[in-house]
Amino acid sequence: MGVKYSSMHFKEKNIELACIDSEDKTFCITTRTEIDPLAASIQEIGLITLPILKEKGVKLIVVSGFRRIKACKLLGLVHIKARVLSSEVTDLTSIKIAVAENALQRPLDLIEQARAVHLLGKYIEDDTAAAKIASGLCLPGNQSIIKKLKDLYNLSSSLQEYVLNKTLSLTIALELGALDNHAGVAFADLFDELKTSLNKQKEIISLTKEIALRDDSSILEVLQENGLNKIINSKDPDRAKKTAEIRSYLKQRRFPVITDYEKNFKKLIKVLRLGNGIKLVPPKNFEGKIYKLTIDFKSHAELEKRQSILNRIINEKGVKSMFDH
């Protein structure tokens, strides 16, 4: 571990719970709030790992063990054993101890990592040194990731909550954090409802931003359009279907001409009744004139059958008109 501390740093003492200022969150890293199982465990077998406290004026503040102390208060305990840091221990060392104590128990989630990096950043401005220390504390040692975690810490609590419940990835959260707060939260609310993939989230954000830029309107105005709101507020529980309809709506708004071509082409494919073995592929985004026709067959009889379908394709009026666009 990157932090070294021994019994010289603290002493085990019997502490009156009333002397602990649990509201001072200076060293708080954990995002966990549930205490009932912890309280039951403490009531059954006592404190296995003693909290770490630090003197601050006439009070003691918590360095590690916020939930343990809260559970003890819930149980109505008056005194507990704790490890109290000596006065010569610096705040930076206290932070390292807090991070190490949490990281040793379990992997830290993204918000906990962001809090830890933020705390370290108060005392370590050099990114290279910060990365080295972070790596020794079971935090990411990559400077780029540390920069992202710092940015994550500065996001609104709403966006952080969506990262915590895994609705948003770190990348998407930071992208939404760069938007107007109302727009960012609106996207996050939508993605929380849709439970859709990262790539589809990126697509929805990108299309919305491009529409807003083209139409000289705000992102929030696009998200609040009647047509889109009708889809979003639909009572249909099928999330995949709703996601597809939202993407289709945004594509239509962003690329109306291309969307019309797509619709007409799909109609044409239905008319042609190609069946298995023949596939007609248009140019990407209909930006070009080269179409591809693939034919699969495993016998001469199948090839003759494909030939009749090919003749039907050649003579279809809709196919001829494709090249007039």
C-alpha cells in the first residue's frame, strides 16, 4: 500500500460517542449509506475493525468508519473503542489512511474514487506525483483517468447519482456535465428510463446536439419537442421499442431527406419480395450511386430461380427511379 502507518500514529482509546462530530465529512469517501446489517453485526459480535478518529479542536472527527459510528449510535451505545490519530499526523496522511482503509475493504466505486482523488488533489498539485500516490492507494494511476475523476467530482449530485447506479458511464457523465445542467439531467433521466446501451446513448446525445446547433435552439428545447415527448411519455413498457422510436425520430429531424430515402427504399424491398438468397444494399446514407446486389445459390436450379428474380428487379419501376435521385 502507498500509505504506511503504525501504532505510533494512533492510540486505541475508549471514546464517548457524544464527543465525535459525525457531521464533519472532511475525510468521508464512502457512498454507502445502509447501516442496518452493520448494526446487527456489531450488536452480535462487536466492532471488528475500530474506527479511526482525529482530534479537531475539542471534538473528534471521523477519518474512517462513518457507517460504523452511525450504527453504534443507532444501537444506543455510549462508548466505543476507536483508534485516535496523534496530533502530529498531517491531513494528507489522514487522507491516505482514509483511502487505504476503504480500499482494503472492497473496490471503490467511481464516485468514491473521485472523492479520494479530490481529497488528494488538495495537497498534491503535481499530476505525476498524484498519479504515483493514487496508484499506491489502489486508485487508478493513469493521469488521464485522474483528470476525469476530478471532473466527475465536480459534476452535479444528480449526475453523480446516475453514475453510482450505473445508468451513466464515466464518459457519458462527463459529456453531459459539459452541457447546461438542465439538459444534462434531462438526458440522464431519459437514459435511466430506457436502460439503453452506451453506443445508443452517444447517438441520441449527438443527434440532439446537432439538431439544436442547426436550428439555433437549445438542447433542452429539442428534448422537449412535442413529437419526441409523445414517444418519451408513452406508457409502452417496451424500452427497446421506445429507444428505437426515439432514435428514428431524431434521425428524421436531423436527416429528413436521407430518412425519406430510407423509408422509400424499405417499401421498395417489400415490393420486390427478394426472399432468401438475394440482397440489395444501398450506398451508405444514400450518398452515392453505387448499389450492391448479392446473390447466393448452391445449385443450377437455384441460380435459374435467382435469374427470374433478378429480371423482376431490373424491370421494377421503383428500381429504375432509384437512380433518378
